Amino acid sequence: MSILSYAQAEKEILCRILDKETGFPVAYATIQIENKSFGLIANADGDFRIPLSYKKEEYVLIISSIGYKTLKVELKTLLINKENIISLIPKIELLDQVVINASKTNGDKFMPPREIVKKAIERIPTNYPTNSYSTVGYYRDYQLITNRYYNLNEAIIESFDAGFQTDIMMDSKNKNVLYSYLENRDFPRDSTLLQPYDGNKKYIDSNTKLSGQGGNELGILNIHNPIRNYEQLSFSFVYVFKRKFLDNHEITNIKKVYLNDEVIYEINFIAKESLTKASHRAKGKIYISKEDFAIHKFNYAVYEKASLNPLFEVAIEYKKKNDLMYLNYITFNNQFVVNDAFKFDLDGVDFNLNEKAFYVKFNNEIDTATLDKKDFKFRFNKKKLLVETIELIDSVTVKAKIKAWSLPNVDEKTDMSQFTHRIKNIYDVSKRKLFKAPEIKGFQYREYFVQEVFVDKKIPYDIPTINNYSPLSEAEKVNNKDESTYWLNTPLKSK
């Protein structure tokens, strides 16, 4: 474990989990509080936050991820106002390639991969809960453009589920309760990037299909979980997981990885070209326990044939509690493009006679890092005026003060139309260049990370719940007496 400097108020302990061998982030690692029933999940960058009060209690973190040795970290050893780097050691065993195409059990009693997957699907009703339960978790949605977060919304939600034998969307016993909701203003907010899901539009691509159940942000997550909806229509090219997954995919590779000392088979697959045609490709991984054939993880991504970035991608993990598998996290993102419906432009240029300065107003928030006085050029009756200083007045306005000696005699009677300007090389917060209307490609994320599971818990009859077909921002919030137990695991990066 090592420490890096990090500017942050003394409220939380900030950590990042990395692979000890590669130095890459360990995405979605589980952080459990030892001897407690709750914990949290690191994000895709391996980041997580722990409230400072937990350090005072001298709790111990148990950090685990499939394919790595589990690590215990004493909170008292972690520093405040620093980014604590925690390294996990890989624990993976490669298997002989011949087992992929094995048609029967070999001398090592190894079951062929397709049989492992078949058995795992058959055992879903046994390995997952059929009684009522709930999960309390951290929800967030945002857009990611050139590795920068926009429009970050965060919530604490309790999700009540009547069991895998019920329809997650349509059954009246399956409800969600909102405990907190925040539009995080520490990250840029840009309304032009908001792409609300509309089942009647191409939210991904005309050649991909999604279940028509739709719903709000949580509904979109739920229908992208083929394990929970194993008997229902999900998405291309999984469709109905129970009936179509094996028919639609080919096994390409298998590894033996570990979760603590439990053997987990990591099985790679690709969608058959008869489904994807020449225009698309799809691939993923499924992680299945050797012991009881429980599906621990499922990752899936669909691409345009020649693209390295997925059109959409889903990652799901389940975790065992009381011999049954409960959701640990689900994250879904889809690619989107904002075209020339919006252009970063000037909203007005005015000259202040008393201040000998131009006030330049833009139609969107300015990326201040791109401001340079040499890019502000002004003339009066074709004579060049020299800019002395520029000053950011507010998020959309720049004051450009002119050197007095370069300014001709002007007064209230002067024809102001003789002033001309040329401004260039300025970008807005969404990296749009001034006067240009390029296509901006980004990714819309929706994610839910479980912090605590309650077995055999039913939803109270008198509690306000979230409307499945209305945005979370419109839902009624419920006071939670255990609110301090759960917290927003806000991304560390804020650039």
C-alpha cells in the first residue's frame, strides 16, 4: 500500500485499488466492513470513499475481487487528505485450451465449458432468492466524455424484491424507496448532453433490440440484468437468457480464478455471426462457481464491427449470503452522440466606455483552461486594439480590458458598429470549440452498487415508493433513521 497526495476536506478517507502486477485499476472490487453487514463497491477506476468516522472506530476493511487474493486493511493505517493506493495480488490459473471443446468429462473430472454454463442457468432458481429481500445501495447516473464526468446525479435507494420467480418490473411487490437524491454540482452540468431514454427512439442502434418494458433509470438497469430476468426478454444478443444464451454464443476461452479459496470459472464467449451479421460483434465473460454453479459475474458488450468502443455494455456481480446469491452491483452504459442541435457560440459582445473594456458573453459555460488573451482580437474602424487583460466575470462572460493608448477617442456619440471582433480557440465545458458544431460522442452511465442486503425483508405497506415510469428526481424522499450507515461513493476525479 502506498500514499499519493490528494486535496480533499477532512471528511472522508479516499482510496484506489490497483492490480499489483499491472498497476491497472481493479474495477468494482467489494469492500466489506469486518464484522458488519454492510460495505460498498469501488467504481470502474478502483476508487472508493470511507467516512472519517469509520477510522475513529478502527474498523477493518475486507477487500475482495474475483481473480485476486482477498486483503484486509486496518482503517487506522490509512491517511486523510491523501489518496491511499491499495494493491491486490492476482490469483488466476490458466486451463489447457483443449478443455474448451471437450465433449465429455475428462480424467481430471473437468466439465466442458458449455456444460458448466448450461448447469449454471438451470440452477438459477436454486442459487438465487425466491423469498422477499431488499438491498440498500448507492445509485448514480452521469455522462462520461473524454474521461470527464458530466451531470452526475447520486442517490441512496432501497430496492425491495419479492424473489426471482416474480417479474422485476410488473409485480406490485417489487418496489424501490428513495432515501436521498443529489444533483452533484462539483462536476460540470450540461443540459445539452442529457439523453433521456425513449423506447420509441434508437437509444443505441437500429440493429439492437431492448425489452419494451422500459421504465425510469432503475427500470433500464433492471432489464439489462439477464440473470434476474432469466426467463424474460432482455437485450441483444442475450434475449431470453434461459432459452437463447447458449444457442446464440460460442465459448472462446476459460480460466480458473479464485474468490478467496473458492474456484470460479471465467468463461469467455462471443455472439455467433449469424446473429450479429457483418455490422456488429458482441462478446463477454461469465463467472461460475465450480462448487455450486452459481453465476457470480456477467459482463457483456456489443460493438459496431470496426469500433473499439462498445455501443452498450453491462457488468453485473452477485455475492453469496446465507447460501444464496444477492446482487452486488450492476452498471450499464450506452454510447450516444450529440450533434449540431447545439453550437458553442457568442451570446453578445458589448463595449463599456467607462471601463474601456469589452464584455464577451458565450451561450454555454467556458472551459477556463482554454482562455488566452491572444485569442481575443478587437478593431475600431479597422485599427487594431491591444488587449491588456482578460478576466472571467462569471461562468459565461469574459471581460477584455483594452490598453488605453491603443484606443481612439470614443464617446457616447461614437458609432459602435465600427467596433469589430475576432475570437477563436475557446472551448466550452463539454469540449465544444467556439463556432463549431461537431458530433460529440459520449457514454451514458447508470449504476447501482449494493451496500447492504436484508434477507427475508418485505416492503412496508405504508412507505412511499418510486414510480417505475417517472424520473428519480421526481420521486418522494423517505427519511431513513440509518442514513449514516450508507453514503455516496462519489467519484474521486473531478477534473
